[in-house]
Amino acid sequence: TRIDKAGIRLDRKRTLAFRFNGRNYQGFAGDTLASAVLAAGDAVLSRSWKYHRPRGVLTCGVEEPAALVQLESGDKTIPNAKMPEVELYDGLRAESALPWPSPARHLLSINRWFTPLFPAGFYYKTFMWPAKAWMWYERFIRKAGGLGAAPEQEDQDRYVHQNIHCEVLVVGGGIAGLAAALAAGRSG
């Protein structure tokens, strides 16, 4: 549900259509993926790694730990994008990084019933024997980890690259950085 007058960055005259987890949604220009999906009433957007407990949006910025998505597909795919950082655009396609078939009805959520069997670091001890089987186990452990998949195709776009050389580079704008810049400027 949206508040009528809030959201000064929203252009409520421009409606944008997008897909999230295979469902069609609508948002406004200026929305983030997180704000548009939350406004549509979906609160469970992902699942926790080990026990696959429901997770929603926790923050509104780069520090978001839970609401990770895989954007687009093919050579344009972007893994592990944080929903509060993704600005909505018309035709956007996103999938939650972990849950299958959906965040609300995730198959591996049955792990919550087996909590005593999964202590911290259980996979380091449980799956170490036989040693030759580790490569087989690892595929499933990584898949359950809930991180996105890297693109398998080469990105066909071209990007501008620059190598910029400088005599002095000051990193930081605090007291030490300003003092270093002042000293460098005075020395010529």
C-alpha cells in the first residue's frame, strides 16, 4: 500500500511495468525495485542461507544484507544486486537469488525443522568424507548458499577504459587528506 503524498522522488504519472520472480508488477518512475515490490504487498523477498527463514528488506541502501536478486539474463545478467539500489525501469526482470519456487513457498524452508542437525559450520565436518565426494557435495552447498550465478556468456557491450596518470593522488577528504592536499599544493 502506498501513501498518497509521500515519495517526492516518485513520478506518479509515469507507470513502469516489470517482472519479479515470474510475476508482473507495476511501479513508478523513481521507485527502487524494493519499494515497488513492497508497495505491491510482497514482504518476503528472500530466505536466510542456512535455515531458509523468510527475509524482507532490512535497510534502504548499500548495506542491505538480505534482499539480493539476479537481474536480467544472458550476457546482461547481474548477480547479487541489492533491491534497494536497483532503480526501477520499464521491462526490468529480476529473480530472488535463493528461493525456489518462490520466496513465500521455498522448498528448502523445511530445514527449519532440522535446526539441531545443522550447527554452525556443519558442512565443514559432515561433507569431508569420502574426500573424493567433496566436489559433488560442493555444488549443492553452493547452490543452497543463495548467491546469484555469474554470466556464462561474454558481455557484447563496449566500455570506455582510461588509464589516468597523476603526480600526486590524495585519497580522502578528512583532516589528513586536506592537510596532504594543502602540502602537495604548496610544494608545487
